[in-house]
Amino acid sequence: MSPKSLNEFADEKEQIKIAEHEALARTIRAERADKARLKEQIAEVEHERDAAEKALSLYEHKYADRPAWLAPPKRVGTDRGTLVAFLSDTHYGEVVRSEEVGGYNKYDIGVAEQRTQRFFSKTVEMARNYFAGVKYDGIVLALGGDIVSGDIHDELAQTNALSTHETILWAIPRLSAGVEMLRKEFGQIHVISAPGNHGRDSRKPRYKGRSAHNADTLIARLLAQQFAGKDGVTFDVPESIDVNFAVYKWRFSMEHGDELRFNGTSEIGSLGPIKRGTMRKRTQMQAEGKPFDYLLLGHFHQYVPAASQGFIANGTLKGFDEYARGRKFTPEPPQQAIFIVNPDYGVSLQAPLFVGAA
């Protein structure tokens, strides 16, 4: 073989260099492709993680402001529980004349005071005698709105025994005495509050500043000031239309209920709007990341213990009135809701608390 010329050696060297460059380029392209695939996989994992965290937040929403005794216990017994006493639609200051409701009911300041005292004393009696055997961790007092009659309707402004401001001053010492009674009996009491529609300071309903312009909120805040720093008493008085709280692992939402709208008939009563409203609120609260197991509401003056369906509707301390009689609603005795929350089973015992005279 003839010796290679310098040009041939140069060509071979150039070809080797080109092959090396091509191999390096292929390696770089492969590494870039792997990197791109890894980025896609990482993005997919992060997307799945974010979706999982969002889903988890819907079911494990934390209520950081609740007192420690309401947290899930480390050791659970079937005989443990927290009592919830639901006080709403007291309509303090209103007058219901017996002559205008066929003699079925009467309501004024004197009757309101008697029924309020019965509400608190019978709450203690119910816990001691009718729900006997339960070891109570404490009690939640739910103030569900329409504590005052207000003057949102002309007929109320004309017939109320007290003005809204006078009613607030009247209500504070009676409710304060009740809170103190429950504190002494149960050791721990957590008071929550949601504004009703009768306590507003405007004729038309409002959404901005709804709680700030409501007598129910003012009453709850004045009560909170009275018990500030006192052992065993805590308050949750939010600025929103509703209040969310948890008892053990069970989540509750409470609002007055006037936004659920009554468009049913006297035959079905409040069941239609309550069930539809509960479904709408459940969807809304899940989207906000604050799902609930039970909705508490008043407003309809009809006691409906439907915890198995996800809601408990309260009766009224005031009782049957002229409006209800005129609309042909079935009269109910003055009653309020009371129930026990078990750490394992949620709302386990429900009962009406009758506050009228025997």
C-alpha cells in the first residue's frame, strides 16, 4: 500500500472530528429530551400534588380559633360528648297579642324573660336528666340571629314594646346570666353568633357590612366584652353572614337562614327552601375550602331535627305570631334545638327544648 498523503490524513482527522461532534450532538439532544421529559413528569406530579392538597383541604379544613377542648380527643369513648344549645328567633321587644292569634300564644317582655330563663335552666336539666350518662367536654351556645325584633317593618316599629337600642340593653343581662349558668354547669362554653335579618339597621337587606350593622352582632360582642379574660368562656363573632366552627372532627356552619328564601307552601313548610339552600351552601363552602357536615339555621320558626340530611333548623322562642296565622302556617309551640355531638358519630342525640309554660 502506498503511504497516505498528508491530505488523506487531514481528511480522516476531519471526519473523525465530525463524527465526534455528531455523537456529542446526539448525546446533548438525548439529554435535552430526557430533561424535557423529566420537566413534564415533574409538572405532572406537581399538578397531582396540588390537586390532592386542594382536595384534602376540602375535608380537613382547620379551625384555628376554636378552643382546645373542642379539638378531636386522643382517646375516644362512646359516653363522651359536647352539648350544643341553639338559641335563635327570640325577637326580644316584640309583642304578640293573644287576641290576634286565636289565643294560641302570647309574647311580650315578661314572657320573653320567662322563656329565656327556661331555655337556660332546661338546657341544664336536659343534660343532667334526659341525656344522663354523657361525660360532657363542654357546651356550645349558638346564637342564630333575630335576637331582637327590630323595626324593619312598619308594623313592628308601631307595636314593639321596646326600641332596638332599648332591647339590646334589656337582652344583655339576661343572656349574660344564662352564659354564666352554662359555664358553671359545664365548665367550658364556646359562644358563636351569626346575624339575623331583624337586627339590621336598614329597611332593605344589606351584604356589605351586614354583621357590623346588626344588633345581633352587637349583643354578642357586648357579651364577649363582659366575659373577656374569664376562664372557660370563649366567643366567635365573625364579620360575615355566617360562622363556621368544629366540634371534634365534625364541621358546622351556621347562618340565620333568611337568604335561603321561603317559596314553599304551608303544607311542606320550610323543608323545600332549607334542603335546596343546604345543597347550594354546601357547594359554595366546598369551593371556598370550608366544607361542613351540618348546617344550623333559624329564621323559619320551624324545628326540623334533620342532622341525617345535613341540617338542623331551629324553632322560635317567640312562638306562633300574627304573620304565621295569617299565612296559614301550622302553629308550633315555642321551642329551641338542643343536641349532642359525639367524637365518633357526630350529632347523635337531638331533642326540642320546650320553653313555653307547662
